[in-house]
Amino acid sequence: MAYTDKARLREYNREYYRTHKEARRATGRKSYEKRKEKCRDMARAYYAAHKEERRAYAAKHREEYPEETRAALRASYARHAQKRRAEARERASLPSVRQKRRKYLRSPKAKEYRYGREAKKRARAGAVVDFTAEEWEALLTEHECCAYCGQPFDLFRKPTRDHVVPLIRGGNHTKDNILPACPSCNCSKGARPVEEFREALANSA
Ligand SMILES: [Zn+2]
């Protein structure tokens, strides 16, 4: 159908659009969906090809606009917080995850962790805490080796603050109750009184 009369053609088109509104809208949406995918793919391909460049640019931008970057991060965090929380709740309620968690909470490891933390807290609360960094430095000059096993401290055997009378047994966090010990001795001494530990150390040697 060839329209030579422009006015008639315009009239026809207008009428067509009016009567096919919904169908045209649907077509438009479909075409947009198609384009959207393509655009996304193109953007992805571009990003992949220029990864280093884009990263450097983003880093520079973050450095140049620290305030804006922080605000954007905060906004993004807030925007996704609800979703994230919901996802975490959902994950936690999975039977397999719940079972794992129950098993862990009953395990000796979890109990030890729990009781250890609580006992430490209680012990700390009752102890005299009076120990300065200078006092620790002085102790280190005095003791170049572990106070228990006698091995010299170095990069791999760093001195730790051992409580001669453990906090849990009423010892204090003070200069006269602290000795530099290697991590191994500090750990294996645990809450034992020092004489008992020395004896055990001597017997095992
Ligand atoms: Zn030691």
C-alpha cells in the first residue's frame, strides 16, 4: 500500500498507534529487554578488556573523592543490609547448617572456648592490673630466654607475658607476677601453679 499523500500517511500512522497501543508497548518492552542484555554483555566485555585500566581509574577516583566514596559505600551497605540479613537468617535456618551449629556448640572445643572466655573475664575482673610497657621492656632485658625452658627468644619464639600465679588462681597482672615465657611454655603451663609446671617440664626433659 503506497501512500503518496503525506497527510493521509500521517493520519494512518496515528490511527495505527492509537489502535495498537498495547501491542506496541509490549513490542517496545521486548526490544528493550533484548537490548538490555546486549548492552550488559557489551559493558561486561568492555570491562574485561580494560580491567586494569578501569580498576586504576576507580582507585584514583576513590582517592580523589574519599568523602563521596565513604558515603556511597555506606549507602550501598544500607541498601543491601536488609537483604543480607534475610539471607543470613535463611542460611542459618537450613537444616544442615543448624545441625552443624548444634554439633559445634556441644563439642568440647566450643565449651572450652566459652568457659575459657568467661573464666578469663572473671579472673581479669578480680586481678590487680598494674603493668606498664616499660616494666615489660625491663623484664625482657633481664630475661633473654624463656623463664621455663630456657630457650632464647627470637623471631619465631617471641616472648609472651606469663602469669606465674595464673589470673584464674588469684594472681595479679603486675610486674612481680609476670615472667617472659615462650609461647609453647605459656600455652602448656595453662592454669597450673608454677611449681607443678616446672616439675612436669623437668620430668619430660
Ligand atoms: Zn619455654
